[in-house]
Amino acid sequence: MLEHCGGLYKTDRSPPCQRLHNSDTKHQASEPPFSAFPSSSLLRQRFNLVMSILGLFLALNWFFLGLTFAIEVSFTGNVSTTDRLAHTLAGLKTLEQWYNPDTGLWGGWWTSANQLTTVADFASMNPDFRPTVLGLFQNTFTKAPGHKVGQIKVNNVTTVDTYYWPNIPVSLGTPLPESNGDWLNWFYDDEGWWALGWLKVYDITNDTAYLNAAIDIFDDMVKGWGATCGGIWWNKAHEANVAISNELFLAVAAQLANRAQTKAAKAFYLGWAVKQWRWFSNSGLINADYNINDGLDLKTCQNNRGIVWSYNAGVILGGLVELNKAQPDKYLLVTAQKIATAAIKKLSDKNGILHDVCEPDCGNDGPQFKGIFMRNLQVLQQAMPNANFAKFIEENGDSIWINARGPGDRLDLVWSGPYKSATASTQSSALDALVAAVAIT
């Protein structure tokens, strides 16, 4: 059973919470201090001080829609670990404004999978945060499959974007109808995002319903294998062979191998992961500079020299880290570091701040991209530390907060600033950078 308790969606398995009636003037519930962050005595004291200032954030009651927190926190001087944690909490509180508990979505379909993952990433490193979002996970798991809408995607050498019904330009035609009740649709990359999201939630909850959802998604993605140039197709209409769907296929296969319940299952998923990486690494998608272009030309099966997007440089990092866990091979991590280094060099400004070429107008999809890179760079950094990556993560997170933050702790698309506007995608993408900065400290 799902109940709305103090704005937080709770399940029968969730810890009890205090009810907040309409007549209440302030939140009465209290949360224990986060325990997954710096443990030294001095840092713990600083941490608890920040948490007392942000007490209402600690009692997030994530989905108490309509409650406004009149808390403004400013920081000067060097940015500390506790500062970064406070920034992340504030940004997460703002992200809730886009969540629709009736649909279980923040907005777009594949982008909502990433927003789910952003929240789950933070919860995965902080056990005391988890009870505040267990209801969110179940609510999205229950509601979202019934609220898919028709969509049309544009994917070519210069553009990647998604249009959702009814806001689809007439020139693009009419979308195919969507199924309801599952996580499948017409695009294998969309499916891969949801698989990764539910695997992250499974890691937190140990609830096999989420693992089984990822398994079902992967089973459908396998059907896309055998594209004209190898690997899997981008969509079920067999219109393109792109990097992102193939990277997601690798990442999901490797993660499932590491979470397999039997030796046979591990061998199955590992076999796919190895096969996919063998194809991907020889496909030409990784160019001579170790940047990843958007796809392959179906006529020549050569690199199409499409735009180097940050998310294409990101997903592969997480996939290679997981493959290395399943079948250790340091070459995989060395390759990942080369790809990450190349992306940072290609996409950063003179101050080391990450940008995609579409900025400042990246449509519906582009605002999500950079966070995906930062999320996976964090994973690589934790697997194979690199001082340059640590500096890059911290400086981007700090720049977001100092230069790209607007009223109500809304976070802009352009991380070097200035703040102009925010959406669920710009907010969650920026949060991926903030979460990464906390995670590596």
C-alpha cells in the first residue's frame, strides 16, 4: 500500500513517519544525521552544524508539494566537504518541484530514468537518506509505466532530441502508440536508462522486483543485436546505429553480470558484455583522439564524425568499470581514463568547466548529458583515482553552485553561469556533478 505521509510517499515496508495535517505550521519529524559522510571528529562537528542549519532539509519529506523553505545559505572562501553536502541537499530539495507523484515522472521519459538515478546515487552512499526516498522508488515503479506518451526522436550528426505528444512539430509526423505496464518502448537507449536506474535502486533496496525489471529490459535490448554495422540498433525501426544505445547495452550487461544470482546467469551476461565491448572497441566509434562520435554511417559503417556529446563519453566509463569488476583487466580502466581525459580536453572551457556544443539551447535531451558524464566519471574515479579527475569534479560542482545557481537553488544548464533558467533535466544533471563531488571526498 502506498500512502502520503507528510508529503513523503511511504510503503508498508517503509519506516513509520509523522503525519503533517493541514493545521500544522511546521514539520515535527526529525531525521538522524547523515552517517555516510566524513567521519573525523572535527569534520563531524562541522557537518552537524551545517545539518542543524538545514534541519528542514534533513527532514526532506520529499514530496510534500507546496511547502516552501525560506532558507538561504551562502558560502564564501574555500568550499568544504560539508558545504558541498549542503549544496547537494538543497539541490535535491529543489528537484522535487518537478516530480509528479501521479505519474511517477519528473517530465520526459528517458530523462526521468536519469533523475531517478540521480536520487538513487545520493541514497546509495548515504544510508540515512534512503528512508526518505524508498516511497519515491516504489511510486515511480508503480505509476510510470502507465504514463508513457508517444514520442518522436531526432538523431543525426548534428542533433539529438526528443519530442513528446502533444508537443510534436507537425513536420515530424505522428508517433507510434506506446505500450503501458512495462519499461519497454521503441528505443533501446530509453530502455537502457531505465535498466540502469532500477539496478541502482536494487543495490539500495535488495528488492528483486527492481532487478527483475532490469533483466526484462535487457532481454528486450538483446533483440536489437545485429545492426547493419554490428552492435545493437538505436531503435526498433532500425534507423540508426549510435554510440549511446550500444554503451548502455554494455553497461547493463556488465551490471547484470555482477548481480547475477547463479554462475550460469553471470556467464550469460558477462558473455554479452565481453562480446559488446569487443565490437564497440573495434567499431570506429572511438576516434583517434579517444573521443566518441555519435554514431556510424550505415552506408559505410565508418564513424559518422557526428558531435562529441558528453554523455557518450560518460556511459562507457561506467560500463568499463563494471566489466572490469566482472572480469578484471586493467586495460579496461586505462582505456576508460583515456576516454575521460579526451572528453575533458575536448569539452571544457579555459577554466575547466564542462560544456556541450548545444549550449545554451540544448532542447529537451541535451540538458541531461553532462550529468551523465559526471556520474560515470565519479564511478571511474572511485575505481581508479586520478588527481586531475578529482579536481575537475570538484571545480565543476563548485562552479555550478557559485555561478549557475538561481532563486530557490535552481541550477542552470550552463555550469559556468550566469543563471538563466532551470528544468528537471538541468537540475538533475547539475546534481550529478554535486553528488560526484561529495562522493569522491
